[in-house]
Amino acid sequence: MNSEQVIEVKGLTKQFKDVKAVNNLDLNVFKGDVFGFLGPNGAGKSTTIRMLLSLIKPTSGSIKIFGMPLEKKRRDILRKIGAIVEKPDFYLYLSAYKNLELLGKISETDTSRNRIMEMLELVGLEKRYNSKVKTFSHGMKQRLGLAQALLHDPDLIILDEPTTGLDPQGMKEIRDLILHLSREKGKTVFLSSHILSEVEIIATRMIIINKGTARVEGTVNGLLNSGILKVTVRVEDPARTLSLLNASRWADSLESHANSDLFFNLKKEEIPALNKFLVESNVPVNALIPMRSLEDYFLAITEGKE
Amino acid sequence: MLSLISIELYKIFKKWRTYIGFIAIGLLAPLIHLSFYLAGERSATFAFRNLSDSFIFAGNLLNGYFISNLILQSLFVHIPFLVVLVGGDLLAGEATGGTYRMLVTRPVSRFEIITAKFIAAVIYTALLILWLAIMSLGLGLLIFGSGPLVAFKTKIIIFAANDVLWRFMAAYAFAILSMTVVITLAFLFSSLVENAIGPIVSTMAVIIIFFIISVIDIDFFNTIRPYLFTNHIAGWSYFFEDPVDYSKVLKDAGVLAIHIAVFYGAALYIFSKKDILS
């Protein structure tokens, strides 16, 4: 096993009576990764995360975290993990401060006032430290969830939908915090999110699962730049360019056009050839923009188009 | 483990439902004291009316010991319904609140979580019985003073004043054991479900059914009766016999201890195997 590998999952399967929620799943997360964990509803994401945190026992397969088998070294592993699993729930009848203090004590970590207030400040809840959690909005609970996940300074942070319920400013703050933790602190972040644009911005590697099975895994750049890309070509004279293209082999790749923009479906390696064709045909090209959003890619993968 | 137990106790005593039992006892016991206090001599005449023809009474019979014994006998059967309010919530409450996830993803074993909760439940039970002792015996002695205890069971026994206190202490200790069985049963039911109402109602139902079986004189019920914990939870009353039949005390205590071990073991097994889906 790679010494830098933080999570190594092999053949993970979970059967709930008639339903196979996770089916022979393999995944690999490396130190310093912001690892996007994607899949449609019911794909098995939450079940997988619960198995990683020993909330659910796998039917078969193996989980190694920090090179240690989870089943045998659960305590040592969990000591180095901070997590939010689905929505963060707390003891509603206790204050934010007391919740963190109790959870910190269970984790046998520093529960000094300074440390707890530092965490509350980090997530912007320092002024509400003494308020009972039952008075918190969902977004505030989400922030408190992040604070409890970071309280014991874990090496691996598992976040399940961490920005749900936050306003745009809050979402950006959490995104920035995740990037800070990864880049400045060297933490590994395992991020499950439905907000694909968020994952696209912050994830370095990702996996897409569907029906409990891994569909693709790799670097975000590598995966988004593989397969068929949507390429926008902006030209000076679209009418002349269209007639040139229709008489060439590029006609099949041309999807549509609007104003001065022509839209192609191309493989990455075809882009220079198209550019060369246009230049040699004396077509002034103002811009050539290969684009594929993670959303397009995600839908293509989960709908079985790639 | 000590830290976990203190956390569990903190959580228990931060919940309103925990105080229902304390409030109920805190109201009922003084009310009984007050009624005897206001009735004065009339209540003593009423209490000993059947004996006054055969005995000549001298001294303070309507004393703290007598009233405490009366309270213990009348309230004891209701205390199970108070302890289940806490016992039924111990695990199911975590499931309902979603806090199972927070607990189980910490670097503590499920055995430690269950055991800490169980010990906290026993401590709560002990404190509730201690409260009963304070409100019945403590308050009784304060208001009515001490004196010989007239105990009615299959026969009338009169204990000298200096022979009573230890009997109460032993009876309250036994009562803790009895109520621990009840709270452990609620704890077991609590490990099975994700809503506290179910375990509370189920435990109450089991106690009521067992109590009914205990009093119906049918051969089949007579056969199973010795195995029902409800048949042994009143073992504290042996301490108000003379001489105390320790073989019966030990037998009842043994049966109750076995029930506690089985209920706790089952809860531990269920929780250890449980997939946390809440």
C-alpha cells in the first residue's frame, strides 16, 4: 500500500435485506486530497460514509484508514478522524459550548475554554457560544458540526454535505476553510456533496458512484478533460466558417451555433486539429474554450452516457 | 470510563423528564406526612384501631419510622413507572436526536458507551431511592420523631426504636436493586428502537402484566411466577420481619441480579451489532 494512502477501500459491500446499498466498491484517498464523493440520491454515499466511520458494519470487503484495518484499529483510527454525517445533530438542551466540551471529552482531546472558543470563532459562532442548540438554525448547526469535526485536530475530515442550509456567504466560507485545511494544514478531506460546482472548485480527486458501484475515480482535471468535451469556438465570420466546416470532417462534431459562437463535441486531442484547420482556412478565431462542467460529466456518467 | 459516566449523568440531569420522579416523590411523601400531621392523634387511633382491643399502646407509635414504612409500601409499587421515563430514553433518545452518530464516531467502544449509560442509569436509580429515603424517613423523623416500629405483615411485629434504622437502610439498598432491574429492562427496550416512547410504554406494560400474573392464582401462572422479576422486587420487606430470613433476601437478590445481567447483556449485544441508521 502507498504510504501516503489515507483511505483504501476494497470490495466494500453492504446488503440491507433485499437491497444492496453498496456493491463491491473500491476507492482510494491520498494524503492532502480534497476527495469529492459524488453520486445521485440512493447511490450508496451515506452508507459508505457510515461504514468508513464504523456506524454500519460492512457485509463484506475491507476498509483500511491510515494503513490500519478499521475493524481491528477502530479506536486509533477514529481518534484521527473528524466527521459530519448527514445533518449535524447535537444535544439540543445543551449550549453550543457544552456540546463541544462533552464531545471533546469523549474524544479525549483538549477541551480548554481557549480551544473550544477558537473552534467556535472559526465557524462564526463565538457570540452564540452559550445559546442552547435548540435555538440554532440549520445553518448554525451545520457550522457547529464543522467545529466539532475539527475540535480534536483530525488528520482526515469526512464531510457529508457540509454546506447544506448555508447562505452563499456561509458556503464560500466553508469552501475556503476546506481549502485552507487541505492546502495550509495538509489535512485530507473526504467531501460528499450534491453541489457539484462546489466539488469542482475545491476537489482535487473524486469518485462518482451509482447504484452502490464506483463508476469513475481519478483527478478532477483528468476526468473532466477526458472523453467528449463541449468546445465553444468564437469566430469573426460565423456564416463563412459554417460553410467551411460543413464541407469538412468537422461537420459531424458541430452541435449548434449561436451568434458568433460555434459549439462542438470534441475529444481533447481533437481541439488543436480543429484550431489548425480554422487558422489554415483563414478564419479569425477569437476564442476556443473547451468546457465541461462537472454537472455535465456527472450526468453523463450517472445516466450511462460515458 | 469515569469521564463517560459523568457525561452520561450530566446529560441525564440536564433533561426535564429526569426530575419528574423526584418531583412526584417530593410532593407525595410530604403530602402523606402532612396528612398524618394534621390528623394528629386521630390518625394513630385509625391506624391501630384493630389492635386497640387486644393491646395497650404506650409511647410514640405514630412516628417517622411507621410513616416511612407506610410510604415505602404504598409508593414502591409506583416507582418503576418513574424510573422507566429515564431508562427508556437512554439509548432511544440518542437515536431520536441523531446524536448516536456523534457518539459512535468518537474513539470509544460501543461497550464503553453502553456500560457508561448503564452505570449512569443505576446511579440515577440509586439517587431516586435516596430521595425517597430522605423525603419519607428523613422528613418523617424530623416531623414525628423516632419510636418503635409497628409492622404489619402476616403478623404484627413491634421493633424497638434502636432496631429499626438499619432495617430501613437495608430495605432502601434492596429497593435500589429492584428498581435497577426495571431501569435495565427499559434500557434493553431502548436499545431496540429509535423512539423513547416505545421502551417506556413496553416496560410499563411488562410490569403491569407481570404484576397481574403475580396475583392471579392459576396453576400455569403459579409455575412461571418464581421466574418473574416482579415477584422478587418487594424483597426489601423481609427486613421488616423478625428474624430476617436472609435466605429469602439472598434468593430474591440473586434472581434480580440475574435479570439485570441478562437485560444488560442483551442490550450490549444488540447495540454492538446495531447498524446506526438514524
